Amino acid sequence: MSFRHETLPNGLEVIAEISDSALSTSVGFFVNTGSRDETDELWGASHFLEHMVFKGTDDLSADDINRRFDDLGAAANAFTSEEDTVYYASVLPEHQREATELIGRILRPALREEDFETERLVILEEIQMYDDQPPFGADDACRATFFAGHPAGRSVLGTLDSVRSISVDGMRDYHRRRYAPGNIVLAASGAVDFDDLVETARRICGEWEPLPISSRTCPKPPRVCGGGDEAIREQIVREAAAMEYVIRFSAGPDGDDPDRYAAKWLAMMLGDESGSRFYWEFIDSGAADYASCHHQDFLDAGVFAVQLSSDAESIEALLARTEEILTDVTVNGLTTAEMEQARSKLASRIVLSGERARRRLFGVGLEWAHSRRYRSVADDLGVVENLKGSDLGRLAERWPLSGSHATVLAGPLES
Amino acid sequence: MKQTLLSATLDNGIVLLGEELPDLESVAVAFHAPAGGIHDGEGRCGLASLTSEMMLRGAGDRDSRQLVEDLAMAGINWSNAVSTTHATYFGAMVAKRLPEAVSIYADILRRPQLPADQFESGRQVVLQDLAGTDDDPSHRTLLALKKLVFPAPWGLPSEGLTADVEQLTPEVVEAFASTHVRPDGMIVAAAGRLDWPDFVKRMEAAFADWQPGTPVTVGQGERGGRWQHVEHDSQQTHIAIAWSAPPYRSDESYEATAALSVLGGGTSSRFFTEVRERRGLCYSVSAGYHTQRDFASAICYAGTSSDRAQQTLDVMLEEIERLPGSITEDELMRVKARAKSGLVMQQESSSARAGGIARQWYHLGRVRSLADELKRLDQLSVSSVRGWLESHPPTDLSIVSLGRHPLEVPRELSA
């Protein structure tokens, strides 16, 4: 396994984690833009633009693009989050150049008005599809409430109304500002021909005009910094839902904080799908259909996200018990046995996902896009091996799970 | 590409399959017991699922908690699942931990404690899971379709029916486990960095003295009709369409799979182009191939807002009708490219290969080599796919819709 890096004169960075034994090559363009970079008038534009990128350039139609990806036998797709928009394809190594060229070319889309109106309908369908599914909007509502004005609280899809009001000119301007070469990383993993990758990038992206990129940092409300002891609660009533769904956010370390590894370790002890505190308390007994805890990090913020679902009658008791567990863990810590089991599981998952070139692409690409750092599988394993009980103590002091939090319920329960 | 496929059969009938993938660090192992939903029995739909849930609640000398802790300490990423025909116990791990996995799974399969005092908890887990699927409209749509397409008990939901699960007792679970979790008919597949002779030796030591059971037959009941609307209070209407196709063991399944891939496989497929790209009717639309051992089905799916659902169904039906006689050379080339790169990329994943070789053994009684599969793909031609479609036109359609309002379907179905 080796790592290579090069920067084009216009600022576009090219990186690769190269594996001699891989049978496939994955390439991805990681654009540093997402819902947090939108204004109210452009709410949902990052994701809408991700769709529009596949609708064609001045010399490629949408059909051409779809056919070419399938010609290459590519597993190609894209996703948008609060902070990133990623376009990627996994192909057999002989198609690396064509796949890279194709994605590079479509990142300069024509943004035709007619396509824009048709694709708007698809986005509206996507919003309705998610709105019909668990957790019935509780996740977006909880994020918005917890972050209270901080841009990480803006939902990715937008709303039916916000997407209906985005204009094609607004999107064109957003694309020009956010898809500048200095804001994009081309990453590859697996069986990569790095010299050819850089050459392709020069040919396809070398003429892209460099533009200054505006800063993404902004002030944070105290609760996002781990302070206070507010307990905010909201409810979304969905009479037709069979189950009640709960999301609870409290503050955690951000993506640059060394304690983020300890946070993932703690989340695993608390809410992994097997063998965790929540598992023995809620899942093993059949008290809940689902109970989990994850740590999610952003550029300048982080959260512990607790999720629960059960029949509506039981949910209040489960919530009360959850708060007791979170307080207990904050005050009394966890056992050595819990720490060792979670360490073993984390290490195993790092090894398993490390051998999938396709999954490494996201780890390597996002890490570089956010912080210009490269971390190998061995680096990650080293960190996990060295996590200590005292790390959890510090975490509890800085980011108490029992501190300020927002909880949103969605389901048949009446307010 | 060099491929090492291995197999052995123990005297009691357990089939051992292996594939060496020496470039990986991991190994994945799957124990497929012939204890799937088709053996539930009249009025006991969900018995296989509840039994599988109870099997993990202590085995051999390990109580419920010890079992889960042992799996965690060995870094085994485990899961269990019940399909129509099998109960599968799966684990992926760093290769050197495989001996521990064999020992733990020998306890689970041969010496489950099935503790009576945890029976109600186990039942609650299954019931919570069932209630959760009520909130998943696409899953419900496909469950309803399965009932129309496959005869009972193959068409019944392997996750169970609430009313039946409420009637199950510890005694029927115990009887089910001792009758159906048995060596004859069991397939154990391992793939990854595998020491095959050591694996076979350990499997023999742990399983060879397990006595086979008496043969079991399953009677074939009725199909559920041709057309059904399920009332559901949702913004979107979900549509599923099916017709019969040759089972996987038939050589023609390659032609059938290719035809369905043209219809609704990649982003250049007819459905994606006509339903989503041209008309913006929905976010997700697809067609695929689903097989049991003795029968198989083409299954098409779309989810779309209620006021555009009729148009979506009409366009899908037109595309299905147009398919025979219209497949082009370009389309088939793309199908082959996608299938080929899918096959090669599977070789990068121990989990995918452990699943793949077991599935082939179940359907064919042997494992096809990658070279054979690629050769058969190459033999696909426009005339072979057209020929198959002309002799098996998609005329015996079954249709399910789920949403606020029923749709108009072709008269021969609703009659």
C-alpha cells in the first residue's frame, strides 16, 4: 500500500492510496460543498446540483453519460451531505482513465433550464419518498433544533417549498463559486496508475478557473460546544405510523479533535448493534425495535446521535431509561471488559473495510478533502490499540452525554 | 485470473465450500442451515425467525451474554438472517480468528440452550421487527407481490405474521430447532485468507458426529392471485410488477437476467431513461431477477407521488411490452460490461464470495468458476436474448400497488 499526492497549478489536488493486489480501481471527485454552504434561497441546491451534474455538459447528453458509465461496467454514483458532494466510480483497472475523464467532464455541467425543471420533479419525489419513511423527518428536525442556526443544522434535501423556489441562475452561480478547482480533491484507491491519473486530471481539469474559496467557519451556539444543561424536546405527529422514532443529539468532538476516536469507541460501547449497553438493555429484551448511538463529526462540530424506535406506548419509559444510562456512563464510566470488546470490534471493522478499495476511497478522500491528512489502515489500528480509559474520562468532562441535548420524536404518539 | 475453489462433504451431509483469496486479511464464513421460512408450518408463520433469534441466546456452556461477548472478543462481525429456505449464521473476521468462529458456531448450531426464561424477550424482538416493517412501504409492497408470485409457503414472509408469532410456544421452537437445524442440507461456505486443510479438520472435529435427520418435504400451495392494492396513508404510491422467469439452475437464467438488466438494471436502462430521466416520474425505478430453487420471477419496482402513479405504471407496462424484439447490440454490450466488472469486483470481498459460492451450490449442486461465468456471459447474443424473450414473453403479469388510491391495471388482471 502506498500513498501519492500532487497539486495542479490551478489548485486541484490529486491523491491515491495504491494497492498492488487490488482487482479494481475506484476514483472520486470530492467537492468541499454541501448544505452548510447554502443560503435560504438555495436550500437544497447542493443536492439538486449533484443530480444536475448527470444531466449533461455542452457536448454530452444525459443519455450519453448514463450509457458511458454502463459501457465501462462502472459502479458509479454520487452523494451529498452537509459538507461534501462526492462523485465516484469503481471500475476494472483498464478503465481508470475513461472513468476519471467522464466524471471530470460532467463536473462542468450545462445546467439546461429544461433538464432543470424535469430533474426538480425527481428531487420532489425523493423528498416525498424519505418523508414517507422512518424516522419521518425526526433526524432533520433534531439537527436543525440542536444546531440552532449553525449551518451544520441545514438538512441536505431541503423542503418541497425550498426546492420549488431554487432558480437555475442561482444554481449556476453556486456551481461557479463552489466547484472551483481549489475546492475539489480527486482521490483514487485500489489498483491505481497514479501518473496517468494526474495526466488525466491535467487534461480534463487543468483549465478550470481558480477562484478564492470563502471560509466555512462560523460561530457556534454554546450547546454545540458541550456547554449547558438544556433539554429540548419536540414532537412530530404521524398518526399512520406503526412505531415511534426518536433521535437525540448531544455535543461531541469535531472532525479535527484528537478525541474523535475515543468518541467512536464510546459510541460503540453504548450503542453498537450487538453487545453494547443499549443492546442488553433494549434489544435483547425486545423492548425496542432499534437502539443505537453513533458519533458524527463535522468540520467544526460533532454530535453523539442516539436513535430509538419502539411501539408508541413504551417510548416514554425507554427515553427515561436512556437518560439514566447516559448519566450513569458520564458519571461512572465503563468497565474494562466493555472497553476491550469494543476495541476488538473496532479493530476488526477497520481491517474488514480496509480491504475494500471502494470503501477506502471515501475514508481517504474525505480525510484529505477536510484536513489534507492521509491516514492508512495501520494508522487507524494504531490509534484504536492505544485508546485508554482516561480518554473516556476526558471525553465525559468535555462532552458530557447527560449535558445539553435535543430530542425529537416522530410517530403516532400525541403531543 | 487464478481462482482456487474447494469443496468437501462430511459423512452426515454437511457440504463445506471454500475459496482462497490470499490477498485479503479477512475470512468470512456462512453456515446455511436448511431451516428457512418454508418449514414454518400452517399458522406458524415466523417460527423459523423466532427460532433463529432464540439460537443466539446461549449455546453450549456460554450463556446469552457470554456468547455475544465471545463473538465480540474474537472480532467477529456477525449477523444472522432467515430467508425462505435457510437460516444463515454469518461472520467475517481477521483470518486467524476462524478457529474460534468454528467453535462458537458449533455451539450455536448443535447445542443451543433455547432458554425458556428468554422466550418472551425473543418473541418481542420478532414482533418489534414486524411492526417496524409496517412503516416501510417499499418492503410491504414487495412482500405483497411475493405472495402473488410464489406459491405458499414460498410466497409467505419469512419474517413472520404477527398473529402467528403471538401463538408460538417454547415447545414448538425447540421442536423446530431439533428438526430443521440439521447437518444434512447444511452448506458451510468460507472465503478469504483461508487455510483449507485446517478449516476442514476443525469442521470435522466439531460437526462430524452430528447425526442427520429424517427427510422433510414441503407441499406446494396456492399463489395469491394476480392483482392487489394495499391501502396505505402515504404521499407516494408504490408499484411492483412481476412475471415468471426460469430458475437460476436453468441455463436460460443468463438470458433472463440480461433482458431484465436492459429493462431496469443500470442508469442507461429503459426504465431509468423513460421513467426517471425523460419524465421525472420517480426517484427509484428498477427491474431485477429473483430466484428460488424451483421457480423464479422478474420483479419491477417504482415509487412515485400518488397523482403521477398511474402514468408511471402505464409507462412501465409499455416498456415491458416493448422489450421482446427490441433489444439492441449496444444495450447487450453494456449489460455484459456491468456483469463482468461485478463478477471481478466480487473477488475483492470475502463476504460476497462466501455468499456467492453457497448460493451456487444450493441452486446447482456445484460452484461455477469465474472463468465459466465470464465465458457464459460472452456467449450471450442479441439473438439468444431476443429468442428467449420471444419464447417467454412477459404476459403473465402480477401487479401490486400500495398507497392512498388503487390504480387501473390491464383488464385481464383485474377480471
